[in-house]
Amino acid sequence: MLTLKYITENTAEVIARLAKKNFDGTGIIAQVVELDSIRKTTQTQLDSTSAEMNNLSKEIGMLFKQGKQNEATAAKEKTTELKETIKELGDKLAETEQKLNDLLVQIPNLPHDSVPAGKHAEDNVIERQGGKIPELYDGAAPHWDLAKKYDLIDFELGVKISGAGFPVYKGKGARLQRALINFFLDNARDAGYLEVQPPYVVNAASGYGTGQLPDKEGQMYHCQIDDLYLIPTAEVPVTNIYRDVILDEKDLPVKNTAYSACFRREAGSYGKDVRGLNRLHQFDKVEIVQIANPETSYDRLTEMVNYVQTLVEKLELPWRILRLCGGDMSFTSALTFDFEVYSTAQERWLEVSSVSNFESYQANRLKCRFKGADKKTQLCHTLNGSAMALPRIVAALLENNQTPEGIRIPKALIPYTGFDIID
């Protein structure tokens, strides 16, 4: 979340920048500024009253020693009054701080200056693109038909076991999934990322730390008895490794990668865009996360974007990179680049990765800090990216590589699949 200091010292700027995300911050920022003024005044009163009571408590012993019984008794009565005042001020301070926090978590992150204005996905800006869109033979099919033809994915069986959005991968379909996971993890390791294997459920503090709570509570699967949430992405547990941690500046950036299953309710999703693998409740993904020095975090973002580009190039997929406009960005992001690959059979672009810099927004929630040579602590910047999400990658691979003889496997994947064609 945004820091109180930044909001109160740059109020007009904060409101103006939030407007680029189509968020009217006028009212809520005014409330924050007012509550912060009350908080400061109350804290000053509490400190002053506490100091008065401490001094009076010292005087009482002296008065008794000096035989000034009446004065000592009066002083004790005064301390009783001060204790009540201190309690009232403490309660007021706690209540004010809670109200402030409740408001702060409702304020999105500020967009970077380079974020284009816009309200919808149509307003995103194409940064660059590459790869060749293949020309398919007559009779080419979308991936859901190919999955059935070659017995790769059983969507109906998934409905029987769990419900829509939980496919069952079979045979070469399952092997392709495993191959892609290992391919992405090996590439991440070669790029300097340390692999971790995180839990698939997190507590509320972890969801709060990375900004899924309270913003996306309705989109997460909640195990109510244990008050645990199924993770929507490995970003959540991996970034929370560094919650309440003070790192050494010389150890930055910290680079982690993780494979996980991901779980999303996708409430409100419907229509042709959810058919087959296009939108699932459970899917596999490899994530990359960096904890960075604020001075170099945008260099790290460029590095991550360039790295994800190498993955789609190795998979021989036509791709493009979008700089998201303010209205299409996530609640927590300061700058996001989306990767899309082209599905020739569906004749549409499919999002397969988002790479984002959250600046200090998550770190402030997480209390993720670093200590420099001057021994002062400051907030880190956090970044993450999909590297990559499997469902739409699989959809594009199946559709773009289909031939009358079968589905060709990209050269880089063959050592992982153990086969070069699905037939």
C-alpha cells in the first residue's frame, strides 16, 4: 500500500496519478489526510500525558520521603486521572490507526509515468512483436477439438470429477504439461533464479501482503474452517518469504522461481473466451519473482521482460508485448507488460504472461526492507512475472503446430517431451 508520508506530502499528485487508473481518489485521500492529522494530534497528546505521568510518578516517592503526605496523595489522585486519559487516548489512537489502515488498503498503487492513459484492453500499447503466424491447412481445428482427437485432454471427465474449468490431462497431453514445467524451470535456473517449492495454500496475512486481500477476496478459493486460501499464483507464497525480513543491500536483487498449481474462481467469466484451456479454475504456472533495490528495479523489469521474450521465441510462437494502460492494470501494479501469443485456429491473441513492477506497494504491506551501507532501512521494490502460464501456451502450441500428419513439437521442447510429434 502507499505510505502515509507520501500521501500527505504529495496529495494532489497522488489524486492525479490515481486518475490514470480511473480511480477517483479525491474523497478517500481527503479522509486519509484528515485521519492522519487526528492520529498525529492524538499521538502528541498521548506522549505528553505519558511524560507528565512518568514525571509525577517520580515526584510521588520524593514527596513521601519528604513527609509531604497531602501533596503525595494529591499527586497519586492526579496519576489516576492521567491513567484514564492515557487509556482513552490509546484507544482513540488505535481506532484511528485501524480506520487509516482500512482506507489505505482500498487505494490502488500509483501508475508509473510511462503507463498510457486508457480504460480498456483496447487502449493498451503494443511495444514490440515477433515470430511468424503460420498458415494452417484446410480443416485445421481449435485446441479443444485437437485435445479430443488425439486423446490429450478430457474436459468432460474434469467436469465429472470437479466441475467446469478442471481438465484432466492424459498421455502425451500430461507429458506435454510436465515437459513445459521442466522447460520453464530449467530456463529460469539458467537465468539466475533460485527454485523454491512453496505451499499451495496461504494464510490471510500472506494474501494481504501481496495485495490479493482484500481486493480479490471473491476470486480466491477460501478454506473457511482453517482460514486458508488456495493460491491464485506462486507470487503469493514466494513473495511472502520476505515478509518482515530486512535484507542486506549487497544481496539484492533476490531472484526466485517456482512452479505451482494455481486456483482462481474466475467469477463472472463466460462466453467463447472461456472455452477449452482459455480460462480455467485450476492451471499450472511457473513464476519468477525479484526483490530489488528501488534504484535499479526498472532495470530488473526490463531484464524480466526480455527473459520472458526468450521463452516464447524458443517455443516458436508468434508473440507480442503490450504495455498496459491505466484502466487495464492490476490494483497493485505500477507498470505491467503483458505477453500474448497468436492462436491461428482461433484467430485471436491469447495472454500468456504478465510482468509487473509493484515498486514499494507490496513491500510496505509485507514490511520487506533492506539495509544499506549507511545502516538505514528502506522498503524494497518487488517484481513478478509469469514464466509462464501453461494453458494458453498449450492451446497455441497445439493449434499453431497442427499438420495433416499430427501436431509438431517445437525443437526446444523435444528433449523434455521425449517425442517430436503427437499423432
